[in-house]
Amino acid sequence: MPGKLKVKIVAGRHLPVMDRASDLTDAFVEVKFGNTTFKTDVYPKSLNPQWNSEWFKFEVDDEDLQDEPLQITVLDHDTYSANDAIGKVYIDIDPLLYSEAATVISGWFPIYDTIHGIRGEINVVVKVDLFNDLNRFRQSSCGVKFFCTTSIPKCYKAVIIHGFVEELVVNEDPEYQWIDRIRTPRASNEARQRLISLMSGELQRKIGLKVLEMRGNAVVGYLQCFDLEGESGLVVRAIGTACTLDKLSNTPAFLPACNSPSKEMKESPLAHLPSHGCRSTHNSPVHTATGSRLTQNFSVSVPTLIYTGMGSGSAGKEGGPLKALLRQQTQSALEQREFPFFTLTAFPPGFLLHVGGVVSARSVKLLDRIHNPDDPETRDAWWAEIRQEIKSHAKALGCHAVVGYSESTSICEEVCILSASGTAAVLNPRFLQDGTMEVCLEQRLEETSLPGCGFCHIPYDELNMPFPAHLTYCCNCRKQKVPDVLFTTIDLPVDAVVVGKGCLIQARLCRLKKKAQAEANATSISNLLPFMEYEVHTQLMNKLKLKGMNALFGLRIQITVGETMLMGLASATAVYLTALPTPGGIQIAGKTPNDATYEQHISHMQKKINETIAKNKEIYEINPPEASEEIIGSPIPEPRQRTRLLRSQSESSDEIMELDLSHGKKDAFVLEIDDTDAMEDVHCLLTDVPPPSGFYSCNTEIMPGINNWTSDIQMFTSVRVTRLTNVTLTNQTLNKTFNDLCENLLKSLYFKLRSMIPCCLCHVNFTVALPEDELIQVTVTAVAITFDKHQALQTTKTPAEKTSQRASTDNEEQLQFPLELSSDPLATQSFSPAKAISLDKPSPLTEGQSRNRSGPSGINSTVPVVKMTPLSFIPGAKITKYLGIINMFFIRETTSLREEGGVSGFLHTFIAEVFAMVRAHVAALGGNAVVSYIMKQCVFMENPNKNQAQCLINVSGDAVIFVRESDVETAPVQLSNAGSQPMGSRDIAT
């Protein structure tokens, strides 16, 4: 008996009217944990009951504390009929199980009902008393910390990075059980929510056990996803990076490093990576059925090696034997690992030596019913197959590890597309082994790894390349070879040298497919996937050249499957790296017969492309220094040698020289137009409208080229649903509709945020879904950060130098907008889209009571407004403590969709309620912010004929305590005042 859980129900407020005769409520509360249930007394005839119950005590194992959620149900007492349910609250106990975490959960929690939404609030106090348990056979993992952030958490230093951890659990979906036909929708939704909470806790505990086996104490980059497989069942899976973290020593003075994620990495580098790896859970071989024996393991894997993105080089005359030795040591350090993957996207300086490029794999599977929930071997084998393919791709690029790794699924009926992607990389052996390198070897390593360009050098032998590529000498060091373009899934390295600003680049694609069942459907999807991958990559390359840039970071490609179509959406942040060569222009080459009108049209488009490239260079301030080839001792080859080096199998040297469009000294990128589709692709390429003046956007945490952030931030979530009605469905029509949908969504965001100019939309995360036939849903989450336009920009500085110079202001904690939190009206377009946008502002219920809350004794009377951001940091502030992970799953259903404002009103209200519930849980832990916030799933289903709709949302993030930089700086002067000030309160009321 290693634990005792104590719960006290204090009070409730703003309960709904349940008794029509008296317009009041006879409320009482049921408290349930595991199989034990307690009840409070009935508080008669009041909408604001004061129970002040005794302490309800549960004696449980710590394993149950991790698996089971605390269920609090508020009901209305009826004498002659069944009690009516008001709503429920699920409280995760796991944050109380850390030695450094909060000791009590105390606060007002929204009472949530899956049919009516939030129906009042309840004040609860929860405590846990843990006892020491030395049983080595115990199945709990108490003490293992979890972080959603994909970098080393602030106020921690990484002692060891152990490696990749993964786990999944399966079960039957209550929505598809036979009893669901006779129970109410509320009961079905609550059964589903409870099961998902149980599976989430069990999964987190099993991941923690693996971390303990590896002698770690934390999981960084924790990503948990739900796969709703319909009648096949429900799968909850998670991946992460096991680490050993140490708390940084607390200092009274403010540490600027904590304000900047990149500079803090410099002050808390990793010590080493151990040679022992994660114990494999996949011991059985993977068998893939093919041909006529197409079964549940049907698999057509699509290897997607974006070989245009290549990284650091061993080719060269200098340091060859040394680098061979380093690679051998690094390989031996990871050879015991089955999957040397890392979910981190940001690293300390020196950790990442070379980047090989993006590696990805996809596989199409047929789902079958889960017969034994305790035996998830089938799903395990599927993912093991995908990871093995990723690993082989990384080896082909001369790399031994994959960083920025992520996994995703797309499910429609019986077909499931498994996707995995990451960036092949070479890591520093000093971080991979403990004390095996000599001092002289480390010194020579530092000499050969030049800052700012080392990660760009190719890691493979240029004479033995696995693919044709254009290589030149590094424009910085002139010693190693670099590619002409670099694609990665990670954030911009801290020591990268860039010119100008970055920008968001998206590739969008739709393809029709025939309706089919089972194996025929899986086969048609498998046949389409390689072509979609190729076209998405072609769009990315075209748009990158059009922007005048040469590298992509934070690349995320999503392939979504529907009943009649496939959709692809790729997002990345484009930058200009000084180490890579200046990108060439774009030349259009036609293959159609000579026609004067056609030739004139081609000439006009060519002129427009050239003008667009020049305009983009001016907008993003891309003015690279001219490379001087007359430098004495420069190892740049002669022009004829370079032409011969860059020649592909189908091109001659003369042809390459003819395509020079005088954009720098690089060769042009050729777009061949041989059909109508290609012409429309070029037209779509030129119709991408840049952001309005004063707006910038990126999908990474830090926008390259901006170094003067203020503390004004605003997170927002927007969902837009479009039904394709009265439209002739063709590939061209779908592409135009999808492109207009995304563009209009961005335009609406720019319009709503116009009062923040100049500002940057950071961490822009687009998600596309096809929940029903002819229904397209696009969800975007991002944060708007303002910057000082009067401060001079220094474009060649690293992100570490940029973020360390953020202006600290005394603005209020919550930025107020001159626009109401009301859903947008239905747009009057031919496709009748419905859209809803929710800004990161407290709900009216929370906002009105966040200043002064009169509670019982022991409860703080003042609660700060909880900030929410998808970033891992808060500009102008220091994170002082991590309180635990927030991982919540909500279901909302309505039978009066039109009365609630249609799709727009329904989605807006639901998202606002999710914000309120997340804030309440964080505030109850004693926190005042959520960082690394992400909406991992938003599934919307509609039945307009019956006026019904249902939505499922899964969100996660890290609950933290932060203090403003100005508060910490004035603390030594006004110590007494600072002690009486509530944390996170507004400094100036405007």
C-alpha cells in the first residue's frame, strides 16, 4: 500500500437549474477512484452549494494512481425518479507523484457535460501521501517526469540522453459495442472518455517503466496520439526521448538564458549519451503479405527520401581519417539500439554534427477487429516495420541517427496509412560515449567542426552518392562540400548563419480516388501515394526557389485519406543559409508544338516568375554577400569542373550552361510544362499571395531574422469546415478549393490580428482531415508575437543572439483585442464553409472570476490568468518550475446544431470550453502558463439532416510557473512588495 489519495469537495457555483418548479438544484457529488465511490450530502435548493465535505480517503497502489483518473460527478437529487447528471470532472493524479511537483491540487474546475458543455464550477482539494516502496517487481513508474517540449526543458540540464522509447495500448471502442445501441449518447460519450483516460494513464506508466529500465528519469518530446479505428478498436500510442535531467541551481538573479531556448542550451549542454540502448519490444520478425495473400498485414511501403536535403560532409582532403574514426566510434555507440531515433527538434551546440536530409516512410494497412486488447503485437509489428525502413534510409545517407522524429496515422473505414519522418543526422561522438575519446581527439574535432556551417556538410562520400545531387564547396569555410538545397524536420540550429528573414512555405495537393472496399481500396491508395509524394516535394522545391531561399526547416508532410480523395499538406519554414550556394532562378521549358500565342504566354509567365523572385528577395531582405572566386587559396573548382560535377545523367554540360538566368552564378531550376496540369501548377505557384505588410509567419518556434521580440503574445486556434456541394469534382477543382481554403484561413487570421502589427505568426501548425465524404476540415494553431519595428535588425545573427535581445516590457499579462469572441458568420461562398476561431483568452466564466475569487479557507482568493502558447518558452519571462504534463481528451455532442449557431458556433464554443478546462487544471496545480501546447486531434462529424454534430478534441502541453523578467530584476529592490504580489498579475492596466 504505497499511497493514500485524499479528496475534499468544498463548494460549487453557477450550477444549472435542474428543478423547474423552484428554478434551483438539489446537488450532491460522487467521488470515484477505481472501484471505490464516496458521496457528499445533498445540498438542497441552491445553485451555489457549500458542501465542505470531510476528507474522502482512498488507499491504493501507486500503479493505480498512474492509471486511474479521479472522477467527480455532480448530480441533481430526485426523490421519485433517477438522479439527473449535471456533469463530470476528470482529474489526473500523476502531477502529484513527482518529488519536485506540486503537493496539492486545489481550485475551481469547470463541470463538463458532453451534451451541454460547461455547467458551472466545483472547488476540489486533492492530496496524495506516498510511501517508499522498494519492491523491484512493482509495475509503477512514479517519479518519471514527462515533457511535451521537443527541446531540453528550461531550468533543467540534460546529463544523459538515453534514446527512443515507444509504447502502445489497444482496446475496444465503446462507441461500437453492442450496448451502445441501448444506452444514451451521454453514457456512451462518458464511457469513451473514461476509457481513453485509463489507456492514457496506462500508456504513460509503461513508457515510464522503460525509462526506469534505461536508468533515466524523464521523457522529453513526449507525443501521445489516439487512433480511432472504428469497429476495429481504439489505439493509444506514444513516443518520446528518454533522458536523465538535473535541475539547474536556482539563482536569485534573472538568467537571460532561460528567456532564450537556444542560449540556455549553450549553458546546459548534454554530458553524454550512453552506449546501452533501449530494450526492444519487437522480437518477432515482420511478415508482409503480398499478391493474392493480401491480409490484415497488407503493406506497400513508400520510401520517401528527400535527398535534396543533405547535410554535412566527410568528403574532402582535410580530416578524412579523423572523421572516419569519429563515425566508427559513433556507430559503435548506437549499434546496440534497434531504433536510434530522437523526438527532439532543438539541440545544444555541438550535439548535431551533420544533417543528411529528410527520411520518411509510409505504409498502407488493412484494419481488423482487436480480439485481444492485451496483445497489441500486430500494431507493434507495423510500426517496427516503418522504423526499420527509416533506419535503413538514414544509413543510405551515411548517418547513424534520426532526429526530429515523428509518427502519424490517417484512417478511413478499414484503411490506415502509417507515416513516419525525421532527419538523418550524424551526432557528436562526445555526446554518444562516456570518456572514450582522448583530449587531443576532442580538440581536433572542434577544429574540424566549424560553427555556422558544419551541419550543412554532406555526411556521405561524393564519389559514392546514393542519388544524383548538385554539390558545391561550402560558401563559409570553403573546405567541405554542401548540397544546393537542404530539407530538415528540425528547428534551425543555434549556430546557423542566415541572411534575411524566413517565411512559411506550404505545398497543397488533392487527388481523387474511386470508392472501393478493403484490399481494392488499399491497393488504389498505395498506387497514388508515390505520385503524391513526388508532387508535394516538387511544389516545395518550386516555392523555395521562388522565395529565393535554399533551406527548409520544420518540414511536416501530412497525407490524409478519405472515401473519395487523398489530400497532402506540407508546411515548412524557408530560410537562406549562407553556407549553401545562392539558389538559381526558375526557367519554364515547354514541350508542346510551336505556337506564337503559347510562346507569348510562356514568355509572360517567365517574366512574372523573375519579377516575383526579385520581389521576394526584397520583402525578406535576402542580400547575400557576393562570393568572390578570386580569393587566394580558394578550393572552388573551375567553372568547367563544376559543370561536370553537377551534370545529371540526362543533361549535358552545354545544356546546363544555357539555363543560366544570371541569378547569382548558379544554374536555373527547370519547370517542364507538358500538359494542362503542369500549366495550372505554375499558375498556382504564382498566385500564392505573400502576407500583408507587417506580418511574417513560420512553423518553427523562432522566426529567423527577427531578434527584437516583445512580451505581447496571443495564441489562437481556428477550425474551418467546407462541404463540397454543387461542384464537379476533378483534381484541378479540388486543388483550387483546398488552396483557397487555406489561403482564406490565413487571410482571416491576418485581418483579426491586424492590431498587433508588426507581428509574426510562429509555430503555425496546419492539420487537414476528411471526416466525411465531400467534407474538408482544416485546423490551425499558432501564436502571434509582436516585435519592435524601430529596433535595427541584424540579419546575420544566430537565433541564440536574437532571442537573447528580446525587449522586456511591462505590458499586461493578457493582451486585449478590439474584437469580440464570437464565431464568424457563415461565409457566403459557393462551397459554404463554416469556420470558427478561438483566441487565447479566458472564457467569460473564467474571466469574470479570475481576479477576485471568494473561496473557503485555505483557497487563494486571487488566481492569475493562465497563458497558453505552443512555444516552449514565453518571451520576456523565465520558467521557474514544471508542474507536469497536461493531456486531456474531450467529446462534445449536440442535437441542436442550428440553434447553437451552426458548425461555426458549435466549434467555437467547444474550443473556448477546452481552453477554460485546460486553464482550470493548470491553475489548480499552482501554475500560470501552458507551454508547448498542441491540439493533436480535432475530429468533427456532422449529420445536417438530423441537426446533429459531434466533435472530439485532444490537447496536451506542459503546465509551468513563470515570472516576468521585470519582476525578477526588481525583486532585490522591492523584495517585500514582490512577496505580496500574486504571480502573473498584471503590472499595468490598460
